[in-house]
Amino acid sequence: MSQPPTLIEEEEAGPPPLRARRALLKRLADVVSLPASRINAFERSVVGDLLVDMLRLASPEERRRVAGRLAALAELPDALARLLLRDEIEIAQVLIEQCAALSDADLVACAREAGAEHRRVMAARRGLSEIVCETLVGFGEPEVIETLLRNSTARLSQAGIETVVALSRTHPGLCGGLLKRPELRPSGAYVMFWWCGADDRRTILQRFGVSRDVMQEVAEDVFPMAASEGWADPVARKALQFIERRQRNRAAIEKSPFDSLEQAVATAARDGLSREIASEIAYLSGIKPLTGAKILGDAGGEPLAILCKATGLSKTDVHNLWRSMRRPEVQPDGSVHPDWERVQITYDLLAVDRAQTVLRYWNWSLSSALTPALLQAIRAGDDEQVDEYSAPERAAMLALAEDFGR
């Protein structure tokens, strides 16, 4: 906020008497604070305008005192709110934290027109609405978003959550806070899994490993209907593929050079995991090669355990598949390598049905929704081409963006 110019006349005459100004500021602040029974809205507005004009030339300490006096008001003149909310953070903070009279419009305007520190303080304010949270998230400031995620009284919309999930790809420190939010849904957690740390991955599997029992029960009689139609409807076919109990692709076995998925894994352990064998393992597992490549190329290894559990492979097969990728099993001191230990723990952690849900969601989002147009958009980094209503398309854009060099 600009300070009053120093006048030559004041310099010659010495410092101006400020007692009257301070007293008047206090009196006007008191008038603005009067209850509705003593002052009507028009009178309050006029007094507020006069107070704004004086505060523009007041010292920071005087403005801070007035802000503290006004913070308890149930009604605050708009011009006064705008002035003080855009003031130095030490002054604006009093109102941002304490003033219940501030509307969503006041807070959104402050977030847009003030600085990052104002937004950080606002992110901790109690009872933030969805629209204010979306505004704060839109600036993409990790420190502000971390504060917002810790604010248990803030209400985040799904659009806001999706924005934070996307930001967590480049700012993994946001993952932990996201996983504590009640608004986070499996679609966001499953795609976030690809860049989360080991502890966050375990949390995702424990919290979002969803059963498909209810879906299987209600869709039981739909499978024969779709079969009688020759699976001609691609929309129903994709949905039923997600719901069905069987994970392995029986039709792929008939065309495969291997007698079973286990034999393909054993061959990979013996000869190494070539591109051709990796594709066969994916087909036999009931997933697309793109999904298989994403799983087998993951540095942490947990997706490999999910693949094996979902397809009914044994621990021996898990070991063979790990060896086929030439991944380390022990450290130089002879202890179990942390990555291999994590794979075994993940395998034991998940039930088959829940592992299948995660695997199928990945396959659904990484391949079933991957149209040529979406693939082009991913390569170009054009987020606007993604269908805002399609969770699989958004997941594919996020999960594959790094693979395409974004």
C-alpha cells in the first residue's frame, strides 16, 4: 500500500499532529462496528468509504489496529474489505483468519489479486467452500495446496481434487496429504499410484482396493445377454470386461506359443524378458501390452505383485517374473533388497478380487480409453482434448504423460 507523500510544508513545520487522525480512525472503526439497531446499511457504507480514504494514507500499524477492530464484525463494508484484504500480509492476515463476515467473493478476489502468502494463510482458514478451494488450487502453489490439504474443515470439489492429483505428478510431496482427504476417489488414487512413494502406495492399496462383488451380482444375467448378441456392443463389452470374475484371457491361450501364463513366465525367467514374451504375458493376463509394459517397467515393483496376484500366479511365478527382468533380490551385504521385499509384501497384502480391480482399472484407463485422438493429445501435452467427464481418459493422460516425454 502506498504511503503518504512527504510534503515540504510538513518537513519545514515538523511532524504533523497525528493524535486527531488516530482518534478519528478509532471512532470511525467503532461506528462501522455498531450493530444494525444503531446504524443502517447505507450509513455503514458511507462511513466505510470515509474510513477507506483515511486508511489509504495511514501507517501500517494504524491499518493493523483497524483490521483487528473489524475482524469480529458480522457485516463489513465491501470497499473496506477489499482494501484490507490486499494489504500487507500482517494486516490482511487478521481478517483472513478471523473475520466471519467475508464472503466467498471476498476470498476469491483476495486470492486472485493478492500474493502467495495471502493464499497460504487463506488455505488454513476454517470452513473454506469448494469454490474458494478451487481458486487456491488453480495457482498450482505446492505450499498453499499442502496447507489446504491439511485443513480438515475445507471442502474440496472433485474438480479441485483432480487438479491436485495432476499436480502431484510433478510435486510428489502432495500425495500424502491427498491420501488423507475424504474427497479422494479410487480413480485419482489408482493413477496417483504410478508416481507415489512406497508408503503411499501401500496406503492406496489398503484404502482403495475395492471389491467388485456388488457389480458382479447385479450384472450376472447381463453376461449371457451380451454373449447372445455376439459382444457386438463395445460400450457394454468394456464395462463387462471390467466387472467379470475371470482375469486371464482364455482366447489368448489358443493363439499363444505358450501353454499357460505360468509357462510364459518360466520361459522369461530362463531366457530373459523380451518384448515378445512381455506382450504374451500381457495378453494371457487379460490386459493390453501397453498396460503390461507400464507395469513391468515400474521402478518400484509393486504393480508386478498386483499383476501376479490378480492373475492367480504363485509366489514362485512372482520370483520368476522378477528374475526375468534382472531385478536385484539381495543387497551386497546379503540382506533382502528393499524392492524385492516390497513386492513380496504387496503380493501378500492384497486379496485376488481387489488386485483385479486395480489391474483392470489400469488396463481400462491406459488402453481401453486410449483412442488415436487421445494418444495424439498425450504426445502433444494437450490437456484440453481430454473428455472432462471421462475418468479413464484423464487417468491415461496423467499416467502416460511421462512415458511420452512430457
